[in-house]
Amino acid sequence: MTMEFTDRVSRVEPSATLAISALATELENEGADVVDLSVGEPDFPTPENIVEAGKAAMDAGHTGYTTSAGILELREAIADKLAADGLEHTTDEIIVTPGAKQALYEIVQALVEDGDEVVLLDPAWVSYEAMVKMAGGDLTRVDLAETDFQLEPALDDLEAAVSDETELLVVNSPSNPTGAVYSDAALEGVRDLAVEHDITVISDEIYKEITYGVEPTSLGTLEGMADRTVTVNGFSKAYSMTGWRLGYFAGPEDLIDQAGKLHSHSVSSAVNFVQHAGLEALETEEPVAEMVDAFEDRRDLVVDLLDDHGVDVAEPEGAFYMMVPVDDDDQAWCEGAIEDAHVATVPGSAFGTPGYARISYAASAERLEEGIERLAEEGYL
Ligand code: PMP
Ligand code: GLU
């Protein structure tokens, strides 16, 4: 039988980051020693107290469905965390999701329909584009490559890109894939445009806890933004909990009500005992600070090593990624790097910015040194 597939799915490709990581695993299974700098995943185990809380929750019988939006205790704890960042939300304005990716998916499905304009700041994380295309939206992209990935000097370009037709703008600071943290002046510029053109803004803050000497401002705290910002965060990165699948979003109650319908008809809820582990995660400080310190050391190491090879990068202030300038044909560069040097990276074109490769430096210092040495030896630097 020949199945007929929807336009919706044929508009998108599988996630490039996950695809390259799968290729690296395949090569490893064939016996190759691959330095995998592709997927964005902390290389630390989940802190022990969080694992113990998950186990204890299972033992205590927290294994059934929960309220679709998530257990009340966790939504209360999330509301407290958001309030500490200056964002006021009741528990009715929060949905707990299996990963921030699901949160973004639900928001986009609730807000974007055929022909709606969505603006992205490039380079932008791979799944924003795919989610918008699946919803039928049209993308307008603002390139930040010319401004060292900073938004403030590119506000004129953003102004030229948005209009009354713009439905949604996605801001991700600290950014995946650049590690840029946008200045307050940049966020105020976003606010002015969002208010002027009545635009809803997603503020994806999944790397907010991973910064080096800067304090990122939450967009929703700016005057005029509370009723038009949807704040997304999750546990994957800050608490090294990628496989647990836990995230959340907070926004105006009418959006939460609409997105909540999608949530209840798709995932039902996030996993019960994982939500209990999430409660413990929100109390966890020291292991997080240790991981952030390690990422900062590694950032410095990679910037220095690249500099030794004459490669200049825009120094990231957050997350654990950096964009390395490579050949114009970044796809060929990345394919060659994995085949010849067995170093896995992600082509910038997957993020809308050709001519770069994204390195995730969530790997040990030894592996980072090994990876850069191999790239240099094989003529890729
Ligand atoms: N937003 C950004 C910018 C990301 O890099 C990721 C990484 N996976 C996510 C959202 C989703 O994360 P998760 O679903 O693991 O919470
Ligand atoms: N967000 C991470 C990355 O960009 C994990 C993979 C994914 O979800 O795309 O590598």
C-alpha cells in the first residue's frame, strides 16, 4: 500500500543535531573513536540527590497520571523560581511538559496557523524552524552573523523585519547555537517593537542558569511584556537531565488554556515521578554551580586552542556552544570533519547561518583538546 503523508510532515527534515549525534554513535559502534561535539547535552551525570528523589518518588507510588498541567507542588515551585527572576505567574499560568521542546511545540501550535509570520534571530536553534513550518507559518529571519551574534547592533534589521503582520518572535538568550547573551538594551529594543506591532514573544530561557559572569534578564520582566511573553525553561541543561524529559512554560492564562488542550490530548502530562525529581532539582544549587564552572573553563580552553590555530570566534557568555567560522560549504566541512578526523560538529546552515560549524563544548577538556588537535591535523582549521 502507498501511504499519503501530510504536507505538514513533508515540509521538515529530522532534527540535524540529533541526526549528527546518531551518525557519531553509529561510527562509534563500528569501532571508531569519535569526539562528539555535536549534540547539546551536558556530559555530567544527573546530580545524585535528584536521582534519589526520582527513585524515592517511584517507591512512594508516584507512578500514575498527574493533573495534565503538572503536579501542583511543582507548579508552585516553578512559580517561586520565576518570581525570583521577576516574573509573576500563578500556577494556572504554568504547564509542565516532557521537555522544553514539547513546550515550544504546544505554544507554536496554539499561536501559529497557515500563513502567519514568525520571526527568528539567526542562527536559531534547529527546531524553531521545523515547528513553525509544521504549523504552516512563514519564516522571516534576521541574520546576526554580521554583528558577532549580538542583537543590540542588529536592532535596525529586526525593526525592518517586523510589521503588524508579525504574529510571533522567538528570542533565545543565552543562545543555542552562539552562546550570546543579549544585552538589556537589546531586549528593550525587542520590547518596543513587540508593543508597537502587537507581537507575542517566546523567550526560550533554557540556558539561563548557564552563564559566565553575566546575569541575563528575563524578557517578560520588561514593562509592557508580561501579557505578551511566553517564558520557556526546562531541566535538561541546568540539571543535566536531558533524558528525564522535563520542562515548562509560563504565559498569559488564555494561551495556557488553549495550549493546555493540546497538552492534554497529546502527552496527557509529564511523567509523575520525574516531576517529583524536578521538585528536588529546583532546590539544587551546588552541583549546578560546579557544572557551570566547568563549562566556563572549557569555553576558555576552546577559545584559546582555536586562537592558537588562528581561528577567531565570538566568545560565548552562556550555554555551551560556539560557532566556529569554517568553509562556505559548511555541510561539506562537517561531513569531512566527521569522516576524516572523527570529530562531530553541526553545520551552521542547520541553524540558518552557513559558513560556520557549531561546537558543543559540553565534553571533557581531554576530548576537547583531542578534537581540536585532530581537526588541525586533518587540515580543517
Ligand atoms: N530550546 C533550546 C534552545 C534547546 O537548545 C533545547 C535543547 N534540546 C530545547 C529548547 C529543548 O530541550 P529539552 O526538550 O531537552 O528540554
Ligand atoms: N538542543 C540540543 C542541541 O541543540 C539537543 C538536541 C535537540 O534537541 O535538537 O543539540
